[in-house]
Amino acid sequence: MKKTCRRAGLLVGLASVIALPLVGAAPASAVEADTWTLHGGNQYCVKPDRGWPRTYAVGAVEGTWSSTITAGLRKLPAGSTSDEVSTLAPGTNVRDPEDGGLTINIWLPLSIAPAPAGTYTAEFWADDGKVTQTDVVTIKVSEEC
């Protein structure tokens, strides 16, 4: 009988050790969500007859993310290309507390084709599988560049 009581007491004690820390734990829905922001606004000025055949669009994802983020360019002017995407592993990118600088963590090859004069709006995008964020890329085609 003593062995049975000791075992029961031991089991109650173990259950308490496991359960008590959970009493104060936040519910799963209260866990802080990923908080990240895309900074991908780029501006280009190119001559109509030349374009800019080999350049890069750069951007940054700021904050914290737990899923892989994929970023790219779309809605480019006719003939322009950006054939690659950039992939960011889960991580964090925060501003430098001294100067406010933010590390660029997205580099995308870009070729801007010759085009008629005008202002074109393309889109820089980033997606973590749940949320897609976008930013404007302005391409000005002008003899005045």
C-alpha cells in the first residue's frame, strides 16, 4: 500500500511540475506575429535609346520573420527583365541605433530596356507565404537623364 501511495504522490508531483508553468503561459493566439516591412522603393532615370541593360534593384526587409521571404520585381516596362528572385531565410534585420542605417538584404538583377519617354511604375514585392508587401519602383525614361 505504501508503494502505491508513493507512486501516486510521485505522479501528482510530476504532473504539477509540468502543468504549473503552463498556467501563466500566454495562449497560442497571443504569441507575437512576425513583424516585417519591405523597403524596396527604387528610382531610375534612363535615356530612351539606351535603357540600362545591367543594374540592380536593392531593398531591405526590416523587422523579424520566421518564414522564408521571397522578393522580386514585376510590372516592368516592355522588354525590361528581372529574371531572379531573392530569398531571405528566417531572421531579423533592424536599424543601427546610432545612425538609423538599415542593412540591404535584397539584391535583384535588373535590365531596363530602351523605351519611349515617360514615367513607368514597376513593383518590388516580398512574400512570406502569408503576407505579400509591395513598394513602388519608378523608372523615368527621358533625354534629360
